[in-house]
Amino acid sequence: MAHETLITQTEGATLLIRLNRPEALNALNATLMRELVEVLQAADADSAVRVIVLTGSEKAFAAGADIKEMAAKGFADVFFDNLFGAEAQAIAAIRKPIIAAVSGYCLGGGCELAMLADFILASETAKFGQPEINLGIVAGMGGTQRLSRRVGKSKSMDMHLTGRFMDAAEAERAGLVSRVFPAEALIAETLKIAETIAAKSMVTAMIVKESVARAEETSLAEGLLFERRMFHAAFATADQKEGMNAFMEKRRPKFQDR
Ligand code: DAK
């Protein structure tokens, strides 16, 4: 299906989604958010897709929510529309692994969107920031919560209060980003990582996603209990038997996603 603001491409079992509003540095407008949710939900329901990669252009992953679309709105407009609230919840509810591959600007809602993915890979040119304070607003799609959990209170406060940008090296040191690659290698390396994940048992990968995501949602005690119960539940799968038998028989596992 053709989209106005996205380009999608299938690479084996990976769906690559590219944000595509070059005229606005991929700023997130209502159309883009709607199309993104549609594509993600379709991918979640499509058994041929095992991993999703979300990326932008070399210049920008996304420079934030679309300021031109928001500028004239008042409190009642954004409150009644619940601006991007439903979309953010829908993205957070996607059950398959999502990798954000970030080059260039990754600001405001763009940074929040990247944090809605399961992990972030960055190119050396990536710049992360929550500069909403410069516009007289604050982050609204999870920035104050998720950035604080990822990089700690001190750096999160620094980013939100000064509006400064953080480069890829600092983002990796701080734990926002898992790995950094040269810009020209980012997509190829990301697709290799996606392929590695796609070769795992899908059921186990989805259990991992739910369990790790829990770390941000709950207290440590609740999270540990949830993780332990999911660990126990994994022993109900055929893939656990296959994975452990393959290890003991010194062969590669053949997972059935069951
Ligand atoms: N919105 C709309 N257009 C944007 C844009 C944005 N966020 N960012 C860039 N553009 C447009 C520029 O206006 C320009 O368009 P023309 O003037 O050519 O028509 C074009 O993209 C190229 O940008 P520049 O000419 O500015 O390019 P530079 O390389 O000089 O500068 C820049 C790049 C990224 C430093 C600069 O564009 C910039 O500062 N952009 C704004 C960054 C920003 O403030 N982002 C945060 C936006 S607020 C919520 C959910 C989400 C949010 C809030 C609530 N709820 C669920 C409640 C999120 C809020 C935000 O993200």
C-alpha cells in the first residue's frame, strides 16, 4: 500500500519503515502518525514479518512533532484531540521487536518515537534532544519519563531544561543508544542485527520484549516477579525443548515458533 509519509521495504523477515517527509526533516504530523500506526499494526499481524526497523533519512530521523501543524492550537484543541496520545499507546503496544536506526536529528517527538522502539542504533551523525522548552512546551509523548529511565535523572533534566543536543557518542555512553555505526553503514548493520533477531524463536523474542519493557513500567519487585513467571512460561514452549536439546546435541536449533 502506498503511503504519503512513509516508504516501506521488506528485507527477508524484516520490515524497514522509512519516515519520509524530507521537506520538514521528517517532522511528525497527524498523517505520518496515522500511517505509522497502520503500518506497524499490519506488520504485527503479518506472520511473514519478524522484526521491524524504523528509520528516517541521513539528515533526520525526525526533528520532532510538526511545529507548523501545532502552532495555532490551544489547550482545548490538543486536550480534546489527545494529540498523539492514542498513536503513542498503539506503538507501545506493538508486540514484535522494533529497532530504531537513527541518523541526524532525533529531537522532541522524534526522540520519543525512537524511545518507543525496543532499542536504538545510531550513526555517528545522530543528534538527540528534547528541545521542547525552547518552544514553550514540554515533551508529551513520554520524553520526561522514558529519557529519565534510560539516561538517569541528571542527564534527563539537563536535556529537557537546556534543550541541548546530545551526540551519538554521548548517547551511547549514557545508555540511550546500544551501538553506533558510521552513517553509511547504519542500515546494512541494522538489517544484519534484525536478521539475527529474526532467526530466533519468535515466541521467545516476544517474551523478551514484554519482559524487558516491564522494567520501565513497574517497580523492581513487580518486574522481577513478572520476569520469573515469563521464564517459567517459556518452559511450556516447544522452542525451549528444541533450543536446549540443540545445545546439548551441539547443533543449530530449528525453532517452530511454538
Ligand atoms: N516541525 C515542522 N517543520 C520543521 C520541524 C518541526 N519540528 N523541524 C524542521 N522543520 C522544517 C523547517 O521549518 C524547514 O522548513 P522550511 O523553512 O524549509 O519550509 C525545514 O524543516 C528544514 O529545517 P531547517 O531549515 O530549520 O534546517 P536546519 O538544518 O537549519 O536546522 C534543526 C535543523 C533540526 C536544528 C531545526 O530545524 C530545528 O530546530 N527544528 C525544530 C526542532 C524542535 O524544536 N523539535 C521539537 C518539536 S516539539 C505530544 C507528542 C509529541 C510532542 C508533544 C506532545 N503529545 C502526545 C501530547 C512533541 C513535541 C515536539 O517534538
